[in-house]
Amino acid sequence: MITFNKEAIRNLDHLNKINLVNSACGYKSANLIGTKSKAGATNLAIFSSVTHFGSEPAIYGFVLRPTTVRRNTYDNIKETGVFTLNAVFEKKIPDAHHTSAKYAEEFSEFDKTSFQEEYKENWIAPFVKNAPIQIAMKFLKEVHIELNDTILILASVEKIHVCKEMVSKDYFIDLSKGKIAAISGLDAYSIPKKNNRFPYQRPKK
């Protein structure tokens, strides 16, 4: 094995450090966050930090980098209080990754990719049309993480739209059936092929 202690990690070139630290913690979810400003400008951006924070009430969260520069996703969420989560699927990985490019506020990633806006039941924020999983989210609170000046956004799950064939009898969503992508590091995408499910575990006698 090769070992990187804290000092070695700190001394790596910036990009190498990011690649190492981001990929060492394993696979992460790949989600497109859709938002819309009060003025009507839409935004779509890929995030790999969406995490489940509880099921009752249903809460997800994600991390934003410091707002020392303009963050359209953050600004739109604070303006309107809502956003959408949309699963990245195999056919759209290149376009999904392109949403990480830094466009000015007046340009929408929907116009720079093949993604199309979809609106459901008067929800202000746009969903990604044909995404196998689309989730309507409502902002709850932000938590400033002083250690690195990032922001944790916590939001409630208001509605989940999911392709019927992906939902099992016990309501487990089989992501492999939708060819849903996972991210490792900043730019490596994988499509899981199989689920191994196990029963609820109890202590051995």
C-alpha cells in the first residue's frame, strides 16, 4: 500500500490533492440541482454531495463551496426557497458533467446542454425532463461550516417522482434499473450493475 500522511497530502499540487481526497472516500451520488430565480432565469448544476439526513421527516442536504464568488444555485434557492434534485443517468453523463462549467447568470445550462426543463404541479424550480428520479425540495436552513467556509444546505423532500419499473414491492428504488450514475473524485462516473440486499441485522447469539 502507499500511504499519504497529513503533511504529504497538504504538500501535493492543488489538483492532485483534490483528486486524492475526493476519490478516497468512495462513490458519491450524482445529482443535477435545478433552480430558478425570481426573475425567471433557470440554472442547472451537478452536485456529488447530496446526502440523506433522515426519513421522518424526509430531509436531504448538500454542500456548497464558499460564496466568495457568485453561486447561482445558492442565490436562487435563497430567493425562492425551492429546488429540484434530478438523478444523472448513463446517456446524459457528458451533459451532466458540463453543467459544472462556470456560466454567467444570464446563461442557462439548459440552453448549453441537451437537457430540457420540465415543470410539475406549479413547482417553481425546473425538473430535468426524462430524469428517472425527480425530487421537489424545499429549503429549511443553512449551516455554515467554519472549518472550510462551506455551507450545508438542508431541505425537506416535498415530492418524489420516480420511474415505476425502478420501484420494488417494499418501495426500494433499484438505481441499477435506471442506469443511475455515481461519481468518484471530481470527474469519474460509474454505472452500478447490481444490488446485493441483506435483511435487517440483529446481534448474534
